[in-house]
Amino acid sequence: MSQDTAKSAPVRVIIAEDEAIVRLDIKEILLSAGYLVVGETGRGDEAVSLAAETTPDLAILDVKMPGMSGIQAAREMTRDAKVAVMVLTAFSQRELIEEARDAGVAAYLVKPFRRDELLNAVDTVLASCREEWAIDAEVESFGSGESAAEDKIATRRLVEEAKSALIQNSAMTEAEAFSFIQRTAMRTRSRMREVARQVIEGSLSP
């Protein structure tokens, strides 16, 4: 999502980071980019309560916090709500990454980070989650002879392949490519996987 988009329809964010200076830096970066910070805390358990109260689009959580870890908080937040989650960590560990992914975390960012690294990560997390949610909603709405899991995997594979084709052949960004697929599916009242298949076969282009 571009900064212009953020300003026209502010993305709601909560920040949970027990280091006050880091939390303030994150808040200032996000506000300067047009995001709306609707809550902040230094505790993991309070972050869960904040998420329930403010219904954010994005939660940025430190891994180690009093009350509850960022990964535990992420698991609680994503259980019943659609919220994109990014965790902050002082180090990169494969076990941590796998545990975070299982808890519903979309991405992680290693501290310290620069302004552009944070904003790029936020853009990527939001775009990725919105695609996942759109595919989930389509699978629930249309259904097929496959199981929901198989349907989702097949749809994701076709959409990713179609996005790559649009990026390469039509000079689109990844976000623009997905938007084209989604909008075309809505306009033609068909499934994104069918639109994607047409793009891949070359029978459909912008």
C-alpha cells in the first residue's frame, strides 16, 4: 500500500513494544507515513486487549514483552479476527520464525531497523494478508469439489503464477497485478483462480 492510499483510508495499527523509545520511533514513522496508530502498550497481554477494543488492521508486536510474548499475543489476536501481525525481534532464529508463522504472524523484522525497512515490511505484510483473506473468502463463497485446503492451495498457486506473468508482461507491481485479478473476478462474477488461469494462458490481459 502506498503512502497516498494510507492517507485516503488510514490503516489502523497497534504497537506493542516494551522499550518506550523504540515504540515512540515506530509510532512517529507510521504517523509520518499516514497510518493511524489506535493503541500502544509495553505489555503483550495488554496488546491482546487493545486489539479486541480497537479492531486494528495491523499489530506490530515485540517478541519479548511482560505479561505475554508477542507470539502468544499474535496467536490470541488472530484466532477470531482478521488482523495482520508483524513481530519485532532482536535476532533471527529459524525456530522462532516457524513458531511465529504457526501463531498467525505474517512477517518479522529484526531490530534495529531503518525507517524504509519498517514501512516496506508493513506494506508487504498488509498486501500479503489481504490476498490471503480474499482467497479465503472466495473459497468459502464458491467452494469446489476439492477440500477447502486443496482449493486454497490451488487458487494461491494460480494467482501467484498469474501475478508473475502480469508483472513480467504488463509492467505491473505485485499489488497492481493482484488488484487486476481480483477486480476482474468481481466484474465477471467468476473466481480469481479462473481469471488467473486465463492470464497464464494468455487469453486475458489488462
